[in-house]
Amino acid sequence: MKKKFTLSKTLITATITAAIVVIGSSSVKENQSLNHAAGSSVSGSSGGCSCHTKGVAPGGVTLVGLPSKLQVGSVDTFTLHVDNNKITAMKWGFAMKATGGVLSSVNTNVGKATTGALYHKTAFSSTGTTYDIVNLIVTAPATPGTVLFTFAAMAGTNASGSTGHGYHSTLSVPVVDSTLPISLASFSANLSANKVNLAWTSLTEKNVSYFAVQRSVDGVNFATVGKVTAAGNSTSTRSYAYVDDASKLSGTVYYRLNTVDKDGKNAYSAVKQIQAIATKNQLINIYPNPLRVGQDLKLAYTSLKSERVSVQVVNMLGRRVVNTNLSVTEGTNALSVSVGHLSAGVYSLSVISESGSVQKQQLVIQ
């Protein structure tokens, strides 16, 4: 018995903003409303026809070949499978986007809209109850998180493709880094009232001991400013926070997390940065400290203006063994002081500004 389709004139709002394609023509209009996902007519098409009006959405469309978890930076090829519920179709089409990932295709009949969405340039012609749109590619982001796929498919049940069925669905796939003891979903650094509020969330943890919060004034040399104990082993979302005193900071300041597991292995997060404003001259940090014999010393020093400062190192006998003048600029400065000739011991380091302010820290050389 031949089924009879009742055509609906009702337009249903689409779930995807991408390209509009009349399935039976080559007409493509980007950045308009795509109604395939609801199985209703296609608005705004140059042909003016009502396509896929017998909607049975959602369902009927799946993504095949994607791993259950994407690796950071991975490139995976997959297939969009359309199942027309045992009803024969003759024309096929689709549209999809991937929030958090980048879509592409080597399929010559697949176009890419300015929004990043993929769509069929012209209808795929094939008689049957199912159809596979192959050679679709997703590139995962460079950091852990999630890629959300939103997609719709169309099955035209006549030769022109002017009637048929529309389907839609979504799929969320986590993005992980299997080389790390942890999968971070987020990491942020925000400055408020002379405090840097650091927050991060883990998706999974395996044998993790703690998080070392690290800070840098040049984006290269980092020093640990605090530690936060980790959950250890977890497959559920965990949230963490740390507050760093920014009253001594100025200019661009960089932060990262060093995740350390119980076996001593470690992994670094992405680097975040904030813009701090100095309130006084300040010796923020000296590093490394302790210092090995033969190494030069690095200083992080905040200055209210451009000037010259005197850096002095005094040994335990009160003898000045280093006395050098360095130029600094307004804001946070990364300075280098040659102390490689000093022997092991405990020293006092001073930074003296032209205004006479003195900043001191203890230096240990091993």
C-alpha cells in the first residue's frame, strides 16, 4: 500500500544557522535560517519550493566513526549516516556545525559556510532508505574541553527532492589529553582589587597529587607562588581556586598550572595573563632560589618609573661581593644579575632605587 504524505505549510525554527540549500537545486545562500532540522520547508530559497515537509525529526541521523573521546589537536574523519525509516528516498542533503572544533571535508560536494558550518552544495542522488555522507573531518582544539556537534539531514522522496523528511540531532564529545595525569576543562585568571583570582576545573584526574600555581613576569621563567591539593583520582568534574596577591605586581603577569602526580611526573596548563598596576617599587621575586654555583640570578622588579637601580649582594661577613647598576622601566621588569662567580653560601640581596627605596631578599647558593 502506498503511503500518502500530507504537506505542512508551517515553518519551524531551525536548530542550525548555516547555509540554506534547496535539496533539488544548486542554490546556496549562506547565513540564513536552515529549517531542515525540524523537517519543515526551507525558507529563503531561490526556488521557492517546500522541501522535506513530512518531518519526523528528531532522529534518523547519526555520526559514525568518531571516537568516544577526541584527543587535543587530533584530526578525525567521520561519516554522517541518514536513515529514512525504511522509506525510499532519491535525494539527500545535510548541514552541520561543531562548536569548539573545526570542520572540513575532502568531499567535493560539501561546502563550508562563513560560519564554519558544512552543507551539501547540491543534492546527493541515490535511491534507497539510507545514505552516508562520507569524508567529513573534525579538528579538535589544542586544549581539553568539549566539541558539540549540531547536525541536520534531509531525505527527498521524489526525483526533484521537493518533498521528503528532515532529521536533526546533537552530539557532545569530550576532548582530552591522554598524556596528562589530568584533563582540564577550564583555567582562568582575573584581576580584581589587587588580587588575581585563579580558577580551574578538571574533567578527570589520575594519580594527581597537587597543583602548583606558577607566576612569571616575562612569560618564560615561572616560579611557584602557591599549591592546591588535588582530588587525586576522579572521573567527575572538580573545581579549584587560588587567590594571588597582586599588590606588588605591575604590567603583564603570566600564570600557569603545573599538575604534579604522585609519581613526581608533571604537566603544564595553557598560560593565562593579566595586566597589573604598580603602587610602589617592589622586588617581587628572585629565581632560582636556591641557586646553583655558576648560575646567574633572575629578578622580577616593579618600578613606578624608568630609572636606574643598584643591585647589591652582601655575604655573611658583611662584605659586598656584587654591585651593579641596571636600567628599569615603568612596570614589571625581568632582570639578570651575574653571580656565577660566587661560592655556596647564604647572601643578602638588595635593590636600591634612585629615590632611595630599598628592597631586600635572602639568596641561597648551593
